[in-house]
Amino acid sequence: MKRMNYLLAGILIVSMLLGACVTTETPTAAPTNPPATQAPPAGGATDVAPTEATAPEPVIIKIGALYPLTGAVAATGIASKEAIEFAADIVNNSYPDLNLPLASEAGLPNLGGAKIEVIFADHQMDPEIGASETERLITEEQVVAIVGAYASSVTATASQAAERLGIPFVNAQSTSPGLTERGFQWYFRTTPHDGIFSELMFKFLTDMKETKGVDISTVVTIHENTLFGTDSSTTQQNFAGQYGFTVLEDIAYPHETADMTSEVAKLKADNPDVVLPTSYISDAILMIRTFKDQGYAPQAILAQGVGFTEGSFLPTVGKDGDYILSREVFAADLAEAKPLVGQVNELFMEKYGRELEGATARSFTALLVLAEAINRAGSTDPEAIRQALLATDIPADQLIMPWDGVRFDPVTHQNVLGTGIIVQAFDGAYHTVWPFDLATREIVWPYPAWSDR
Amino acid sequence: MTRRRQYLTPRRMFLVLFTAALIAFPLVVKQGSLHRLMILVFLYALLGEAWNILGGFTGQVSLGHAVYFGVGAYTSTLLLVKLGITPWVGMLAGGLVATILSQIIGYPCFRLRGHYFVIATIVLAELVQILFINWKWAGGAIGISLPLLPESWLNFEFNSSKLPYYYISLSLLATVVGATYLIVKSKAGFYFRAIKEDSDAARSLGINITGYKMLAMAISAFFTGVGGVFYAQFVLYVSPDNVLQFSLSTLAMLIPVLGGIGLLWGPVLGAFILIPMSEFTRIYLSGAGSAIDLVVYGLLIVLVAVFEPRGLLALPDRLRRGGRAR
Amino acid sequence: MPELSILPQMVLSGMLIGFIYALVSVGLTLIYGVMDIVNFAHGEFLMLAMYVAFWLYALIGLDPLLSLPVSVLALFVVGVLTYKLVIQRVLHAPMSAQIFATFGLMVLLQNGAQFLWSPDYHLIQEPLLAGRVEFLGLYAGKPQLFAAVGALLTTGIVYWFIERTETGRALQAVAEDREAAALMGVNSDRTFALAWGIGAACVGVAGALLANYYYIFPTVGTVFVLVAFVAVALGGFGSVPGALLAGVIIGIVEVLAGLFIGPAYKEVIVYILYMVVVLIRPQGLLGEW
Amino acid sequence: MNQLQVSGLTKRFGGLTANLNIDVTVGDGEIVGLIGPNGAGKTTLFNCVAGIYRPEAGRVVFEGRDVTGWPPEKICRAGVARTFQIVKSFGQMTVLENVMVGAFLHNARSAAARATAMEVLEFTGLAEKQGMLARNLTIADKKRLELTRALATGPKFMMLDEAMAGLTPKETQEAVELIQALHDRGITILLVEHVMEVVMPISDRIVVLEYGQKIAEGEPAQIARDERVIKAYLGVEYRASS
């Protein structure tokens, strides 16, 4: 090896090193609030700027928001970001006609009308980045609380960082049940987790038995074998027992498999009344196609959301997606039973040109819950906010979610009033079919055979 | 030999300067995010350096190093979670377990040549990942979140500042680079390079090539495993798709190849370029999931491969014509 | 435990997907056989082919069946360009540098696709080929069946081309010994370009056939490429019949393993099978050192 | 006593028989030339002894030990060094490093290995080129380097495969002198060549192969007179030149 090379290596490396410092010294903000570098429509900057300008008032309260703004699930992340900015706008400005927490007054009354500023960070679905971005938000941006982080695996590490630094972490979307079993002091979860959803699914099935008199007793859980699928099927099997259903088999398959022949063959062999799939979109698509190819139609396909409810699922599979049932956290047609949903949805539509859906509605709600707690705390002291969150009790009629309200379990900090709905696909769109009092369409049962489509 | 002596001083100078710069860095630059960036650079430089021992010096291209990283991480984590053993012991254990596994993997793989070897390493890595996904006791697909312990050197957990992690990773890297330097200058190092150059000739000179390939694999796996343990303590979360992912295997190869394969400082240079590059392209170019950052990233890789396949350390050498790198 | 009566059906289904694996692998093994380079961007070639089929369908309503020649041609060009722009320059570089290059290409193409066409999933809604055929108690999706036939034909043609034609022999000569071939007046550069063209064209066929029934998205290549690597190594690097055989074997093994051991382990079984085979025959089923 | 004893050695490749029932003995301190037309099976025999091939039949005994079928590295450690017909130098390593690889066989520490390497480099006259990358050497120097490298393993017995093929007369002369010098170091030498001129003068004995079989063995003078050899291989031009 040449000595010269060492020398040049050295020079190069040192210059890299200095380069590293210099280049990021200046725009530290860049990673902080991607709005600056994001596409204009996202318009984080345009929203926040005026509030800062028109508010020489007492304080600006910084809240950190952690989402996947790039990469495979960026679309969801960006949408959530918009919903959070939207919620911040509702807090900071006065919307008297909305029956939402803090909507009527501008800012946080108990803190002298202080405005909240949301600082976004991108975690790219990487647990390591999630944790370090959380630390940066807390140590460098001095945020008083954090909302995030969509993916359960990232929430796991990010909430850990918040726990260590003693800052409240309000989790809007991660549904892995284990997250609230860690005995954390600073971690709060507004969304129901897969356990609650799984129970919901069996409540629904039981209700179908009792009110509609359908004859179902056996189920098969089929799930992709990463974190999400494994969690979901585990809880489903527990509840199946409790609600008197027999789980004939639990089929785990590798995520993004090229072929599902054997999986579906097993289903056919087991021949359950209800199939409970937990899948990401790619597998969901392949599963339905394989069902069709093999002409497989159980009494019902009842999915654990996600792959089956993701935006591009129904457009992709087209008519083949019809009559699939899925648990859902939110549906725009809730407006028919809950006018508030309609009002908020319209405002959101005209601002961002898209309807509210599961991810956005939950992000929106999480920020309101947090802001409401900060206001009640009347201070930005983390412990005070934590106490306020523990005392949170928001009634159902002040939420756009189909929940019975928001109240956190004193130990696990899971929202105990959260619940979901069951939707069914009709010509390329999902409609609420259960609980019956929120239903906008009459449920189609059993799942029609492929031959008579 | 004489040439060596006359070049010794500038090299020493640079080494001192470079080390000093790295030690001083976090004291000068106070940004946690940059500390983290440097920690990642050190960690991945370590991975590259470890890979380089097997892939660079001995010429056995492995695309399965994620296994050793992951097994290292899991070993220390399981020891901590199940038996409450401090990660410092876990670090040694992680390295050892990785080494043992490497011998089990190496034995069959070294009967294969060229691309058969590469594919075999990929396949075995995939296999191990799937096994961990389905291994409930080790957390299965959900993985393991490490318990939050009071911040201390014994617990190998620090939250008020990243400095301890910074200096631990830096000294780990320094140790590995130093060890590699000694190895390369030793009998084993000469044998590694001889095997890479021409295995028949090597055998004719009395070298037991399988034995020395296994040795290279063992050293490489040990360092990689140690890196995995550090990662587990740094992120406090291990799961099949963060510590066993294929991209770790590729990264371990890309870094030395970028910097200069089979050169002591290649991986260090590679990491100092690749990691910040991907971070900055992400921060400045990534808009709304357009993936333009990774487009640039991929493009840069192709360009380097096309214009200087021997790695960036070969550039100065190309300028001095004669192409005498490596 | 499913009863054995469905076994023939499972084997059939396994073969059908196996033929696709084979078709993807053939191009890979051909390129390897001629120039000892593994193309890590091979899966992305497949992805490109599928997008060609999709866009021709989405924009001018051309069915994948009819756009197949276009995909093949397009991919041939992609292959030649890849050789001219990238591979040619790393021909004499160490293996790791070659992997480095094709890996970079992989990242580039994957994310280029996401950048241009969004990460969304696409599926060709009403292809000419749809529905299923039934015969002696067995059934098969028409597109799958057609794909299998296409795979067989393509493999056959490639094999015939290599073994029987003048150019094919040139390919082999170059594969054997570049210098010697050069003396025989074979232009190895043109031959390499050709190998890449044909190799990519094979994936072009695969992509077009797959587009009939498989979903399309930027990283769809990764779903198939690892299997292809294994198939190529299992069949023997450079052996076209080997790739075909291995592809089909893997397809069948996957289905049966999924059925009897559990879908979560179907890949494990394939990998174990691979390791066992190469330990007994390090050169793969039909390969030679 | 015979240092190397090959008896009844037979090696087949599929159909064709490369060596058939060959007996060769090399006495301690001898220089033996193994000659024969191309394809006579010289290199095959050579590789059977060196451990590259495992013979179907026959034994290879070195210093009383049966080394038949031993792997090359073990043969080397037994004291048998070899060079390759097509040079296999470690192109990316310097001349010194090349030789050190050989020297490490009996030196665990780099310093010792370097010393040994320098000593043999001086001996073979490559010392001043020690810093060059092997791949930048001339053919003659590459062959010389390979020989030096083999010598660095401290062999008792050296097998040189076409050590002089493709060299200019001057280079050939230097090579011959080097071989003599090796011999003077007390190393037994087996030369495989088909360039007659160089083998005849320096060899104590000559073994002639044709079509995989030994057709003659003896002192150069009598080999030169052997009709079969002349007919089979030498032809007229050797007589002319002698």
C-alpha cells in the first residue's frame, strides 16, 4: 500500500469532516421542518409564518411532530403532516362554529393566548433515525411535547427517547398493542390498538350472529409475518377464544411473497366461515387475486385494515375488491351520523384538496388532545402537561373520530374510549356498515361467490 | 525497508492530525444531530473495515455480513434482557457468537468459488433473518426493545448527551483500524493477499487457503458482531428488519469498494463520504417521497464504479499515473 | 393438514410460478455465462418491462399481450445501453467493483421509477387474458398458463440460439476464452453487448407476461430477483437449461413447503435445498466449473 | 539415496491417459531434466508430484515418505517447491512482498520473513527491484521472481516448469546460471523443459516422455544418442546444434 495514499486519504477525510460541520452548521433547520424543502402544496411554511408574524404575543409553544416524510410511506406521512398543520391552525385561530377543543378562541387561553408551532421531522421508517430525530427535537428545538410516529417500530424507539428525556409523547397512529405495555411514564396513545380493533372485529361478528342470525363459528387468521401481522394475529386468536370462535389455523406468510397458492390452498382446506387477513397492500392485492383465481369465497373476509384500506388498494384491484369487510378507524361518511365530521372534512378539503381518512383524522385528533392538555396544564412544564394528559376527558361529540371520547388509562396511558368501525367495499369505495347506528350502507353478507359477480 | 522510513513521518503527522480532529470535533461542533452523523460514520466505517478483511484483502466477497451484525446485536441484547449481563460483556460475547457462526457458515461456503460464494452468503443471511423472524423467544418479528436503564457506563446507556457513544464508537473504529493494520503487516495479512492474488500459487507456497479464509472470516465476523452490539446499545431496539436487513450487507461492501477495496483506509474514506452523502441527499433533496435523493445516491455509486472501479483512494494514484494502487 | 387430493393442483400451480422464476433467471444466467458478471439490477429490468407493459396499456390501451414485442425491444435496448454505459467500463475491475456498479444501477432504477411514476401500485384491470381454464379436475389461470408457455418458448429459443446459430457460438467462444475468440475474429465487445441485450430481452418477455396478472410497483423486482439468483446458482451459473430446471423446482418446492411445513418457511426450505445441492455439486445442477 | 521416487504413476483425464505407469527417481543433489514433445504428459506428471492432481495409480515417495495425493500446501511444507509454466506472481504485491509470502513458511514474524526474503532476493539478483509491483516486471523477471519466491520456502527439492520457455538467449543463460547456483546451494532440481539446448548441458540425468510414457532415461550424452528419442522428439536439429 502506498504511503501517498494515506496522506491523500487523510486530507480527503479531514476535508470531509470539516465539510460535514460547515455544510450543516448553516441550515440546521432543514431536517427540522421539511416544509421549507417540501413541495409548496404541503405549505407548512405558509401556514406557520403568518401566525408567527401576527403573534408578537407572549409565547410560541413548540410541539414536535415525527413522520415518514420520504420513502415508501411518504404519502401517508405528508398527509398526516397536513392534518397536524390543520389542527394547529384551528387551535391558533378562532373557529367559533366548530365544536372542537380550543376551536373557538385563538391560541391557548390559559397561556395568554399562546400559539403553538409544530416542528416536523422525517424518520424515513428507520427506528434509529426516529430516536435521534426525537432527541434533536427535544434537545435542540426545545419542543414541549411530541406527536408521532406512524410506524410502530419507529414509535417504539422514538417514544423511548422521549421517555428518557422526560417529554410527553402522544402517539396518533401506531397500533402495535405492546407499545402501551411498556410501563412508560411519558407515552400516551390516542388511537385504539390492534388488540382493541381485533376485539371490535369479534364484537362485530358476534353482533352479526345475534342480530342478523348468520351462522359463523370458525375463523382462520392469515397474516404477513413481520411486526404488524404477528401482533395482530396474536391478539385476534386471544379474542376468538373469548368470543367463542374456533381458530382453525393461523397462517403466517412472508411479506411480499411472489405467490400465494399454498396459503390459499390451506385456507380452502380449512374452509373457515370467516377469513381474518392482516396484510400490507402488496400482499393484500396478491391475496385477493389468488382468491379469485382459485374461486375461493368464504362467508366473509374481514381484514385488519392497513393493506386493505390503504388509498390505492381498491383502485388497484378494481371490482375484485368489492364486498371485502375491514375494520377502519375512520370513514368520511361518518358525516351522515356526525355533522362535525362533515364540517371539518370540508375545511380540510378546501385547504388541502383531499378528504380526511384514517391516518389524517387520527393525527388531527392527537394534536387537539395534546393542545387541550397543554392548555389545561396552563404551563409548558413537561410534568404539568403529563398530569394534564392523565386527566384528559374529551367527550365523543367534540371528536371527529367514531370514538366514545378520549380518556387515558392511568397505568398504560392507552385511550380507553377509542374504538373503530367496520366498513365494506362497494364499487371501489368503503362505506360504514357497522356499528349499525353509524352505518351508511346495508351490509352484504355472505361474501358473494366469484361466479355470480 | 528504507522507502518505508522516509515516508513514515508524513503519515504519522496525518494520523495524529486526523485523530486529533476527530477527538476535538464534538467539543467544537455542539449539534447532537452531527454527533449522531459522525457516530454512524464510525460505525459503518467499522463495518466496512471488517468486511474489507475478508472481501478486500482476502478477496472473498461476502454479501451476508448483516448476519454477524445482527447476531452480535441479538447476543448482547438477549444476555442483557434475559440474564441482566452488562452489554460490555455482551460486546465480547456478541463478537464471539458472530465468530462461531462465521465458521459454521464459512465451512460450506468456502467450498464454493466466485459468485457461487456470493450467492451462498446472501442465501444464508436471508435464512438466518427468516429464522429470527419466526423465533418467538428472541422477540420474533416484533424484535426487542432494550430496557431503559439509568444512564451509566456500566449499563452502556447514555441519554443526556451522545458524547459517550461518540467516543466509544470512535475508539472501536480506532481499535479495528489498528488491528487491521497489524494483521495486514503480519504473516496472516500476507497470506490473505496472496490467496486473493492467486490461490494456486498460494497453495504451492505452503498456505492452507481454506484455513486462512476461515481466519479472515472469523476476524471479519468478530468486528462486525461488535459493531452490531454497539448499534443495539445506541438504538436500544433490535428486530430482524433493522439489524438483519440485507441493506446492511450491501452497505458493508459498498463502503470499502467506494473508498478503496483492500486498502487500510479505504473503508474509512468510504464511510466518510457515503454516510454523509446519503444523509445530506435525504435532508436536502428528499421531497414528498419523490425518492430523488436515492436517485442521486444510486447515480453517484454508478459514476464512481464506472470512473474509478478501484475506489477513490486509487484516484491520487491514477494522477501519479502507472495505476499502482492495491 | 390439507388432504393429498389437491397435490397435483399444487404441483401445477408451483410449476406455473416456477416458469416465471425460470424466465427471469434465464437472462441473468445468460449474461453471467458469457461474461462472469452477476447483474444485481436484473430485478429492476423486470420492473421496467412491467411498467412498459402497464403504460402502453394505461396510455393507449394496448394489451400486454400485444405490447410484448415492444417490452422485449425496449429491454433489449436497456440491456445494450447498460453494457455500453456501465458494464463495459468495469469489465476488468474486481468482482466487488462490478457488483458495486450493478447495485448502484439497481438503486438508481428503483428510485427513478418511484420518482417518475410514484410508489403507487398498478394492476392491469381487463387484460385480454383473464379467467381460468379447467382440465381433468385441475385449473390454471389463463395468464399464468400463457406465461408458462411463453417462458418455455423463450428459454427454448435462447437455448437454440446459443447452441445452433453462428452468433450463439460466438457467444460461447467468448465465454470460453476472450483472447482465443478475438483471434478467431470474434468481436468480444459486440458479443457482450449482444449478451446483455438478449439477457435483458428475456426479462422483457417475463415482465410483459407477468404484467398480465401481477401488480406493478417500483420495487416489484425485489420480489423476484433473489429467487432468480438462487435459481441461477442452483441450476449452475451460465446454464440456460439449468436455470429453467431450477426455476421450476423452486416454484414447486415453495408451494409444497408452504402447504406442508407452513408458508412462513417456504423460502427457508428453498434456501436449504440450494445449500444442500451446491455442497454436493458446487457447480450447481447443470453447470460446469 | 533417492530423494524423490515416482513409481508406476498413472493419471487419466476421462478417456485419455496423460501418464501411464511412469517410474522416475531423482537422487539427492541431482539435476534431472524431464523432457518430451508438447502433450507428452510432462506437466501432468509434474502436477501429480506437486499435489495438484491425484494419480489413479502409482506412488510418489519423497524422502522415504509416501506423499501420494497430498495437497500442494502439504507437499510444499515437506520441502518440495515448484514454479508454474504460466507465471503466477502476485501482481498487486511488490517483489519483496511476493518473496516474503514464501519466506513466511518458516518465519512467523515479519522481520524474520523480510530478512529471509532479502537474502534470497540478493541471491537471485532481484534485490534492487524489490519495490516494484510484480505485475510490472518483464517475463524473465517474473519467472525469476517465482523461482525466488519458491526458494524462500526453504525447499530441499525444486521443480521448475519450463523455467526458460520464452526467454531470450541472454536471459536463458542467466536462468541456467541461476539454476546452477541453486544446485550449488545443495537443492535437488527437477527441470521440465522442451527446450533441449538448455537442459542437456546442466542435467545429470534426462527422463524422456512421449504420449504419457517414459521412453528413455539416462545421461544427456546417451539420451542424445538414443534412437527412439531422436526419432520421437529430437529430430535432426539437435544433432546439428551439438
